[in-house]
Amino acid sequence: MRRVVITGLGTINALGNDVETSWRRMLAGENGVGPITSFDTTDYAVHFAASVHWDAAQHFNVMDQRKLDPFTMWAIVASREAFRDSGIDVAAVPESERERFGAIIATGIGGITGIEEQFLTMLEKGPRRVSPHFIPKIMANAVSGQVAIEHGLLGTTFTTSSACASAAHAIGMAWRAIQWGDCDLVVTGGSESATTRLGLAGFCSAKALSTRNDDPSLASRPFDLNRDGFVMGEGCGILIFEEYERAKKRGARIYAEVKGYGSTDDAFHITAPKEDGQGPARAFREALRHAKIDPATVDYVNAHGTSTKYNDAIETRALKLVFGEHAKRLAVSSTKSMVGHLLGASAAVELVATALSVHQGVVHPTRNYTTPDPDCDLDYVPGSARKLRVRNALSNSLGFGGHNVSICIGAPD
């Protein structure tokens, strides 16, 4: 099997609209959660989220803004950053090479912003006033298709959608595409822009969200005893996956090697995880099996860590099932404590952070972890960032539908 490495990173999230800003703030344990200002939340149970702050006009003309939903715009901008970061001028790459460049990018919900806008237009002005751009704007696969168009990527291109595990499945498929020789380079990750009137209403009704309206900065608190639900986030993470020999030949900076991928399902409940933790544990084991590494060489876990009562306890249980006594020696932290839960894009932003941890030898803290929970008794990196040699790491994603995915990356051998 061919080896796969990460050579470029891009992101837009509540902490910043590029990797450098986001990572600096993650290491500082800063807060990305605040009041929602894009619409009136008076009648909602929750008034806050981890929102992206950006100006689309800095990146797209008026016509393109009409044609593209935010989740697609963010992925395009982050893919530009990732290609710049990789050192590849994709416009200068011959077409024959780009036939082996793909785009496998996820979204959990897709263009809900455009759906809401055009539904109101239809109600108020009639069906003939619905935009001709409506369908290609809101379809889930717009995100991969538009990134491919932007960069002229002629290889396999598609979108995965599996709720909170969406980007992790996309990343796994990108790894496979290069491993199996279908592609030499794949743009992968995920993007989500579901913090809308309808999106927020749905999650409020499901009672999945923290209601800490008195102090939103303390709302996302994974693994903490006083956690009361997750915080909605939005944004994207994009990574350039490249075949190892190709990357080495061109002298690329390699952040990490993608070593393993595990994917399972609880087959239990559409929203509730199975409490025994066996489903996630099997995914973690599969990732380690494909990576062919000793579990004792895993130093860090970027946890799914949603800040919900059951998820955090079950993920902790699953880590203990897989790692035994070594689980106590793992550094475990949750990116969601700062950027919220990006749903279908969460795994991508979290793998960006994990790749930087491997490359730089430092892991970010879990923000707001102050009161230990007896059911969550691992090392969740409280307080501040930690210097740590990360030989290998897992990045975990557990989604509605019972989906469990784990990605193993590490320093190249």
C-alpha cells in the first residue's frame, strides 16, 4: 500500500479565518463562543454559538456570493490556504497530473442557509421567484464540486455525509484513494454552516445544546462534571493529502503521516450512543490495526469531546477498553471546547489541530475543564497547552446514526 502524508492545511472557524490565527488561539485556550448576532434569538432556548466572523466580499464577487452557500465559500477559501501552505501552485500543474488530484470533502447538513432563504422567497413572492441557483447552491456535493472547479481537480470527487462523523469519513476515503493508487493528491476535510434560525431551533428542540446563556464562554466544557450540552459551531477544515514519495521528491514540508482509519457503527439508536462504548472502541482498534503500530506509542488523542453527558463518558470508556492502563498516560483534549461542535466539519478542524500537534510537539488544552467527573477520569490537558512529543495520535468522531470513526496519524517513520 502507498503511504499518505499531510502537506497542506487550511481552516475557517470561530477562533480565526486561517490556520496561523486559529492555532495560536487554540494553544492559548481562548474562547470562540459568544452571542449569535446574525439573527434574533429572543424566542430560542439558546442565544449563543461559536460563529465565524468574516466578510465574503473579500473573497467573492457579488454574483459568486449569490451562487455559493457559506459552507461552500468557506471550503473554497480554506482550500486556497491549504494549497498555498503545501507549496503547490495547482494552476501550474499540467492537466495530466491533475487527473490524479481529487476532492473528497464532507458536510453534515449542507446548504441550509440557502434552503431557508429560498423557502421564504417562495412563500412571500411565489415559486417563480426561487433562484435558478438554488439547487446547485444548496446540494451537499456542491462543496466538493466547487473546490474541484476552483482548482481544476480532475480525479475522484465526492461528498460524504454522516452527521458528526462526516469529515472523518471523507478523510478516510481520501486516505484510501491515495493508498489504492486512484489519486496522488486529494483535497479533503469538511465544511458546515448550520447555525441558522432553523438549524438552531432543531438542536434546541432536541435538547442537545448547552443553555448556559448567562456566560457562553463557559458553555463548552468537555469531560467536566458540570457540562450540560454542546455548543453549535461552524466553519471548515481542509487538508492536502499527498502520496509520500511524491511529497518527498518535491521537498514538501510534511506535517504528519496518515497511518490508519477505523469506521464502525453502534446499530443502536439514531441519536443516542450505546453506553458500553464498544462501537467507538472497535473504530479505535481498527485505526490502530491499519496503522500497524503499538498502542503504547500513541501519545495524544484529539477527542470527539462534545461536552454532552453521555458522549464524553462513553468516549472515555472506549479509550479505556482499547488502551487499558496506557489510557491514563494519554494526553486527551477537545478542540470543541474552543470552537464548538462543527457537526460535519468537526473532524476536519480537529485533524488540522492534531497534525499541528504531531508536527510541533505541543497539544492544546481542553478549555473550561475545572471540575473532574468520576466517569471521565483521564488526562484532559486542563489549563494550558503542553509540550509533548507526539509519536502517534488518534482523532475521534462519533456521530448521530451511531457512526464511529477514528483517524490515526503520526510522525513519518
